[in-house]
Amino acid sequence: DLIRQATRSSLKAADENDIRSIAFPSLGTGVGGFPLAECAEIMIGEAIDHVGGATGKGQSSRIELVRFVLWSEDALCAFAMELERRRGRR
């Protein structure tokens, strides 16, 4: 839940400050030991929901780019697999 809340509040703060792009690490997956696949599912889901939906004030998000800055091949694979899974749902 902390990863979800941190992602959501960061996206909200970016919109409130008219920031058009934001970058995230894979939160909690290093020393915290949170599973990469779950992190990817949560963070990508929050980004899609926020950018594709309303900001809570009846306005669309102004964020144009959400970037995930990943430090390992395993993290890259987890986030890429989650993106592909979501593309298959359309």
C-alpha cells in the first residue's frame, strides 16, 4: 500500500506543480525486498490510472511522460512484462 500511495501522491504533486514529466525508481525493491513484479503492477497501474483519468479536480492530468528508471535487467524485464500484459488487455 505504501508503494501505491507514494506513486499516487507523487503524480498528484507533479500535476499540482504543472510538471509535465516524472521519473520513478522501482520503489521498495532494493533493500526493502519488495517483489519486482508486484512493484511494476502497482506503479504502472497508478501511472496509467492517473494520466488516463482525472486529477481529482475534474481536470485531466497534464503529465506527458512517466519514466521508470530501473537499475537491473530483472527490473527492466518485470516492468516490460507488466506493460505488455496491460497492452494485451486493450
